Amino acid sequence: MKKSWMTGIVMMLAFLGMILPTPNLQAADRIEEVHFLIPGGAGGGWDSTARGVGKALLDAGQVEQASFENMSGGGGGKALNHLISTAHRQHGTLMVNSTPIIIRSLTGVFPQSFRDLTPVSSVIADYAALVVAKNSKYQSLQEIIADFKKDPRSVKVAGGSVKGSMDHLVPAMVIKAAGGDPLQLVYIPYDAGGKAMAGLLSGDTQVLSTGFGEALGLARQGEVRILAITANERLPQAPDVPTVMELGYDMEFANWRGLFGPPGLPEEKAQAYHALLARMYETEEWQTIRDKRGWQDLYRPGPEFSSFLEKQEKEIGAIMRELGFIQ
């Protein structure tokens, strides 16, 4: 009788062991709280990305708490320095960043690069768009390229940021891919996207280089027409807009936004973040936020994200050297 009772206990424990996860696996795969470090002020792209991810995670019950810290300064350098210098106590922190971390590292705005952090995952892509006013004579990107090759000064391109920024580099890369000389591109920098749009609508410039998300809203209002985007395939939000690639120019570009941990982040913690973000993509809460803001999913975790960053650094570095922004 005693032997039968003991056998029953052993079998019960074995059964429970099969259906209950071990504490170690639970701890490795579960993130209860995330603190988002945002290198810019409220309302910008970094801010909206961090808060969008945080809201999706909270609303879907993927985390119990999300907090947000805006730390402006130095083009993102202040937050970068903070994360690195306090790395030992930042394992619960994810810093949002995007393509400018590559550009500013290449130009020496700050000495660190993505290699001084732990790349956790890219999250979204906001592809670039080439836009004209609704009453523009240009009906296609090919027409713009043809005019540029005849007389580069006849085509002025507006952007909402300084020379050497993404708004400048994107049309320069398109021109290069089309066999033109990017050094002859007339780029007119404006203080912000709204002012660049005003320059386009007033006729001071012929083309606007901007993010697809921003261009989509203006196109839906009937203010502009999007001639091409830099994605690798047409986007569902604008199925009639061709890609630069399909128009015959070998060029694509994504202004990614992604999340980074501090240097020295344990691999187990990094894997837990990968799993958390992978689960987020499957939730209705994330899909609602993403579609509302015109974002495209771009999930590249860990080493895949690092390889993506290295490739983009090489491509951006090449065009910046050609334009004379770096040696």
C-alpha cells in the first residue's frame, strides 16, 4: 500500500513537471516592466515610436508597467552617453533610435556608434517618399530624372532638415542610382517638415523628400502626389505608388526605428526582449497603432539587426563621402 502511494506521488510530480514551465524558463522569457529612454523631445519620431510600442505592450497585457523618459540634447548624444555610462543599472531600459545614429556617428557629432550598445531589434520602418505638389507638371519620377540630367539646377529638392541629413541623402542616392551626379543635386534645407512643404506648395522647390508616413497624410488631404517610395515593394497604404526599384533604379532605403539595450546586456535578457517584441507584433493593439501612424513592421532581432545596421552604415557612408560630408 505504501509503495502504491509513493508511486502515485512520483507520477503526479512528473505530470506537473511536464505541464508547468520551470521558474528559470519563466524568468528568461518574461519581461514585467520596460523603461523607454527617448533621445529627443515629446512629439517627435523617437517619442511616438517609444510610446506607441509601450502602449501596445501595456494594452495587450504583455508587460505590467512601461515608463518613458525624454532626454534631449546633442542630437541624441546626451541619451546615448547616459545609457553607456550607467549601463550597469540599465538592464531594464530600452533606448529608441533610428538612422540618424549612423549618420551622426559617421560625421562625428558624437564618438559612439550602435556598436557601443546592444542592438535589441528594429521595430518599424518609415520609408522615404519623393513628393510633388498636386498641380505639378511632373507625373513620374522618370520625368524628374530626365529634367535633372538636362539641367540639374532646374530641379530643386526640399527637405525638412540640414544638408547631409536623410532628406538630402535619399534623393542623392536616387540620382546616383539613375546614373546622374549627386553632387549636382540642388537640395534646399528647411527648418522643419512643415516649412519644406510650404516651399513645395509655393513653387520655390519642385520636389519634396520626406518620410512616407508624413507624405501619406498630405496626399490623403489632396495637397500632394507621391511619385515614388524607397521600400522594396509597394505598401498597402498606397498601392498605386511605385517603388524607386520598380521604376528601374537600384535603390531602397528604410528610416528604421529600433530599440537598443545598454552595453553588456546579458544574452538571456536580450532574448527575452526579442520574444516580447515578437509577441507584440501578433497583437491587435500593435496593428491598430501601426496602421494609424502609417508604419511598416521591421522586426530584425539581435545579430540580424546588427547586420542590417552595418549594411546601412556602409551604404550611407559611401554616399556621404561622395558628397563630401565625410572623408
